[in-house]
Amino acid sequence: MSQLPQILFHTQLPTSKPRLMVRNSDDFFPDIPSSHPFHIFTNALTSLLTSHLNVLPDWDMFQTSHPYSSFHAAARAISGGPIYITDTPGQHSLPLIHAMTAPTISPYAPKTIILRPNRVAKCIEQGIYTPYQAHKFLQVGNYHSGSTADYGTSLLGVFNVSEEPLTELIPLSHFPGVRPEQKYVIRAYPSGDISPPMALGDEFAVVDLALETKGWGILTAYPLVSAPRSSGTSSPTLSSLPDTEIAVVGLLPKLTSACAIVSTPTLTSQPNKSTHLTTTLCALGTLGIYISTLPSMTKPSATAPSATEPYSNEASNPEEWKSHILVLIRDRAVPVHT
């Protein structure tokens, strides 16, 4: 499968020409259940080599209407390579296809694109020497960089390749490209759970994940950007809260939502004491944004927090946050639900 030494070190090694798309592993067998997790394991380990070649690894086609369909889809989505499906005509899982793709605006005709990282995935270095039979999660890491060198989101595909349910603690240090000086929140797909802010070196910079047999999850570490509040705020409750931290999550609900982010999100303070968040996306969909002080925008009936009584998230009007946010697309105001 494109991995003869004569091909690897002759055709695929020079970087003076466009990248070649090549198969990254041998076949799997749809009717042999044990071949599916081993196929993902093989691709993750093979990528340790092919990621250094002038190639775009192809993790093979798969069926969207198969018991292992989402298992394969998660691996293809995080791989950074192409996505092919080989369904029987009329037997498609459209929700699964939509989770990997997003529509775009074209001056000629609308089209659908896959949301893939702009780098190649591979087994994380902490798992290189973990045997396939070790009853451990297979962790596949990737990194989607922004328009500036200091911004990017780290993705971690976690696959239960064993034959029994597993639960593990996954530290932030397992995510490729995370930086010691940066704080992150980790969002899990498909559950949608979001961790508290954390940084490398924190005592509890870990998340726990439980997966059944054939289970998988995609964890994304989003860098937080601080937006200090104006000292002139008139709300005593707001003045008692910490500075706001914001992360652009990307398009929801997608397997690799962060891969829709094209440019590095920027925050700018305005003379009217508001803060503008600007970002650019490559496709259409529901934009997710994490705001650490979102509960403060709902005017809770409780008093301001103290050192012994932390701030309460309970609110008298959960929808009141919308009155604090204005959404613009190309400088034109649109409803929040657009």
C-alpha cells in the first residue's frame, strides 16, 4: 500500500513537488469486527513515519451505515487526510456525514467541504510503545493552526481498541502543541462537556473519559483569550467576578468543530466599554463561543460572591445574556439565533 522502500524513500521523500496522496495502511475487513480497531491503531502508528514524508496519508474508505461507522468517521475526521465513503447506494447515515462536513458560500454554486485539521494526525508520543493488547486507550493527536504562529487548537482522538469498557484520566500534556503559558478549556465530542480552564502545570489539568467497547471521543483543547472588564462597570456583581476568558469553539455540532476556524480570533476593547470578538470561518453553521462569565449576564438573584461563598450560576432569567451580545456578519447586525 504505497510503502515499499523504493517508493517511500524515492517518490515520497522529496519536498520539491506537491504532496502525494497515499494509502497509510493495509485494508480492514467490514465483516471481521476485530479488524476495525486494529486498522485505526495501524494508521496511527504508521503516521509516525508518513508524517515526515511529502504525502497526505489516506486512512482508507469506510461505510457510514456500519456498526463501526462512527468509529471510522472520527478517525478520518481527525487524521488530516481525505475522507472517502463506500456505502451501498441509498444506505447512508446523513447525520454522520453532516458531522464531518459543512456547507460553504460560493460565487458560482454552493458546495460542501470536510472540516479537517491542516496537519497530519499520529499516535501521541506517550503512547508510541503501548501495545495493542494493553487495555489502554489509543490516543491520536493533531493540531489545527490559526493564521498566526501563537494560536491553534489541539485535537485528541481517543479510541477504545480493547474488548472491554475503559475509563482513563487524560492530562492536558497529552494534547499536541499546548503551551505552558496558555490556559485552555477542553470540550468533548459527542457529549459536549466542557472542562474548567486549566494550564500545564496545574495540579488538576486532567479530564476523565469513559468509553464502552467500540467507543470513541474527540477532545479539543481551545486556547483562552482574556478580555479584562472595564473598571467603569456599574454592576457590583460584575465587579466581583474575575476577568472574562473567551474561546472560539468553531462550528457545532461537528466532529472537528475547530477546523472551521480560519483566522486567529482577536479581542479589541471599544470606547463604549464593550469588547469585540472577531473571527473568520471557512463554512456556515452554528458558531460556538465559550465565555467564562456568561452566568454573570443572567443577573442572579443571589448576592455577590465572597471568598467563602463562590459565585452562583443560578439565574432568574437564563435568556438575559442575549441582551449583552451583538452579532455581526460583515459588519451587519444579525439575530443571535441566525
